[in-house]
Amino acid sequence: MKNRLRTSLLFAVPAGILLSCLLCLLLSDAPLEAMKGFFFGPLKSIYNLGGMLNSAIPLLFGALASSIAIKSGNLNLGGEGQVYAGGFVATALALSLGDAGIPGVILCVGAGALVAGSAGALSGFAKMKWKTNEMISSFLLSCTIVLIVDRLITGPFMDRGSNLLTTAKVSRSMWLSYILLPSQLSSAIFIALAAAILMKLLLCRTRFGLKLRLTGQSYRFAVYSGIRTGFYTWFPMFLSGALYGTGGALAVFGTYHSCLKSFHSNMGWNGLAVALLAGADPVAAIPAAIFYAWIESGARIAMQSTTVSARIASVIQAAVFLLITCSVFDRRATARIEGGSR
Amino acid sequence: MTYILSSVLVTICPLLLAAMGGLFSNIGGTLNIALEGLMLLGSFTGYLFCWYTGSLFLGLLCSSALTAAAAALLALIVFRLKAQPFIAGLALNLLFGGLCPILSGRLFGTEGVLSLNGIPAPSAALFSVLTAVMTALTLVILFMTPFGLRLRACGMNRDAVLCAGLSPERLEIRSWSVCGALCALAGSAVSLQLGSYVPGATSGKGWIALVIVFLGGNRPLGLAGAAMVFALAEALGNHLQGLWSIPAEYILALPYILTLTVLVIFSAVGRRRKSFKSA
């Protein structure tokens, strides 16, 4: 897995950069401006840099969530709903607590993580009991959650005084501090980095992590080894959902300060994408999340200064994924594949 | 009652067409995750070509050909370059999610709703008939032709196909092309029935089609049944929304909840029938 990551990454990242240049050339009336904005825009000012790092936080949490699921042999496609649920539950609790300060933040984030984790655990439980495909069940559940939370935000929890479709803002004492003014980068980034290192330690240095990975790599072997595969089927899904929920809750306390409608947009899918980019490794997810956030920010900044559509970010990200996943570029993987049937 | 029936027909056509496409890929052994992206491409190009050529038939034909080519390209990447099907499918969804708005912006100056003149309006029954025909054709092709037999063999036992002297990759690439063409029809059903291209009108339908493929048990009629369940739920929900004042979002969630319940029940019940299989 490590070799495949390095070789394909060697092709994919430069190809992505080349493709961005090509797209800027084709689609923009001022290609050089667009390219400058795309590559250097996020780094040009503290505001842009901080914004880019800030958008990497939910991506990192999403990547951690997806990595845990992937390592245990599951695929959690319910990220969108779990992020939304986590953020909403945290906001709702915070609004009822009032001025609760940092202990309140911890409580609310925990509550959000718990609820989001339960959503993931439901899929995991169905998989454990009835071999229900967790991809589909988590996806369907997520669609349902998104619609329900949408309704709760625009209905009973709506802040009538605001121009946006959002809940009321949480109390000032519960806002996470900005660490890089004038940008929006909040202290949640330290939590994200700590979580990444924690996850890596959990997966690679504990017995729990070993059993989890074994269950993912070879279910039958795990069963015969006496590992409680049932537990290691649903619990990683719970952790995955909890991590997504934490990302959502921290986005609320750090950036938005209220639960905006659809703030979760693409956080779930992008988290999964970053995890795939990082080869499901928690520590590799850190540069992967920053790279991904850089493409997104770059596209937005290029759009602001020239006529390039911000959608080129999607095209570039897609190309990078396609290249990363082609294991034909890795000689070892090819030898393994040609040795037997796929 | 006729209102429910007509709305069921409108809902079921894109879902069932895309699900047939998914069936072609799934029966060959690898599920095509990119139904969503291919539907989007089909929706956009269907609208585009119908406007450009002024004829429904030519427009649908060109759109299907283009989407089939895109699906074939994806299949090439998955089967020849040994990409992971799931990631490649996600990447394609992402790609067309970005490409279509970009093209729309370059050609028409807007990334939003397109309401062009000169689009021939499809008759009310056109897509229903088309869907029925395609379902029947799928049944025939998959279960009564040599190609279908080989494709099904590919899904059951790749080595057997290799031993027979055939190339499983070629079979799969061909079946994915058919999948692309069907997804194009599904997408066009959405945009042409609406009369304008609405970005996001097809969002989610590709994933629902995947669920339908999963529930339908690799049989075209099973797929039709599953699609019917979903479409009925949606149509009933819309109807009930008017009758009782249930908030719109809860009605929209009803098909998802229903499908999830059906999925869980199916797996719980099905497990007793199936013999022990590796997890």
C-alpha cells in the first residue's frame, strides 16, 4: 500500500498541477492571471492562507473518519449527514446551555460526536447483524438526516433576525479563538492535528487498532483468530461517524458560530476523497487535506480575479484521483495483479 | 389516482433507465459507481444536442453516444489501468459535476438553469415507452444473447471466461459503454421532461439507481419492482404533502427511509436463505 501511494502520487500531483495550468489556459481570458491566482493566491496573504488552512480542518476530520472506516473494511458514505447532525446537535445544545464557555464547547462537541456516531453505528450494526451493505445504508441514512436537519433549521430553530437560513448564534464564550487574524483560522486546527496523531497511534500502536485492521484486511482470519469481529464491524463505523460529527461541530464553534443550512455541503464527500488521496493513513491525511484545500481555495481565488469558473477545482481533483488510483503505475501491484485473477 | 400514476411514471423513468445501466455493469462483476456523473452528462448533452439538432431522436442519439464513450473511457481506466472502481467512479462524478457547469458557462454564459428555445418537447408517453422498451431489451440482451451469457459468466467466474479464450476486460468495457448510453437516456429523461436544464435535477438519482440495482437482485424485473417501490413512495409522499400539511423535507425523506427499511428487511430475510458466503 505504501509503495503504491508513493509511485502514483509522483504522477498524480504533477499531473494535477499541469492540468490546472491547461484548464486556466483554455477557460480563462487571462490565463496567466488565473494561474497566478490559482497556485499562489492561497499563499499570497495571511487571510487567504488562514482561510485555506481553516477549510482543511473539516477535510482532515472527514479523512480521519473515512480512514478508520476503510481500515476496518467498511466504507462510510454517510459523511454528509453525520457532519450536519454533529454540527446541529452541538449547536442546539449550546443554544440551550447559554454561556457555558470551553467546558460547554467540549460537552456540545461530544454530544454532536455521539449522535453522529450513532448514525454510523446504525449502519455498522445492520452490517454486523444482517450483512446489510454499509455503503448504501449509511448513504440513505445520511440523505434522511440532511433533510430532517434542514427542516429543523428552517423551522423551529430558525433565527428570524438573520439574512441567512441559520440557527441563532451560540454565545460568545463558546466561540473558539482565532489564531491567525485577520483570517478565520480557528484553534480547531490544533484539535484536528492532535486527532490525526491520536488516530495513527490508535491504529498502529494499540491492540485495538491491530484487531480493527485485521478485521478489515481479512475477515475470516480475524474470526478464526478469535477476534470479536462483530464489535470491530460496528464500532469503527461509530468512530467514523463520531469523527465526522466532531468535524462538523468544530466547524460550527470555530467558523460559523451557528448551524447554517447546508454548511456540511461536500464536507462528507471531500473527507472521503482526502482519505483516498492519503491511502487511508491518518498522518498522511494532513498534507492531503492541505493539498485538497489548496486546490479549492486556489480555484476560488482564481475565479474572483479572472473569468475562470471555480468548478475547475472539481475537474483537477477528479484527475488527481483517477491518476492516484491507477495501480498500474506501481510495478509491485501490477506483478501481484497479473499473478492471479483480480 | 391518475395524478399519482402519472407522477410515478415521471419519477420511475430516469431511475429505471439508470438502474438498467447499472445492471449491465453489476452483472459483469463490477458495480459502476459513476451512474450519477453519467446521468449528469447525459442530462446536459441531451438537452444540448436536442437544441442544436432540433430533433429529439438525433439529440438523444448523440448524447447517448457521447456518454457511452465517457463510460468506456472510465471502464478503460478501471480495467486496463487497474484503477479502483469506487474511487474512479467518484472521480468521474466529480469530473462531470465540474465539467458540465464549466461548459454551460462557456457556451451559454450561465452556470444556472438553461431555458433555450427550439427544444422539441417530448410527448407525455415517450420516455415511459422508451423505458419499457429498454427494460425488455435489457432482459433479451442479458439472458438471450451470447454477449449476455458471456457478461454474466464474467460476473460469476472471471477465470472461466479467461479459460474460454475471451477477454473479460473487453466484455466489461462494452457493458460499461451500454451502461453509459442508458444513463444518458435517464439524464435526458429528466431534463427534456422538465423542458429546461436544471443543474442538480439529477443529483441523488444516480445513487438511488445504485440502490435499486442492489435491491433488484440482478434481474431486470426485480429492478423494475424496486424502482416502482421507490417511485411510489415519492409520488405518494408528494400527494400526501398536499393532503396533510407535513413539511416538504419529511416527504422528500420518505423514499430514502422506505428504501433503507426495504434494504434492511431484505438483508435480514435474505440471510436465512443464502448459504454461507465469505464476508
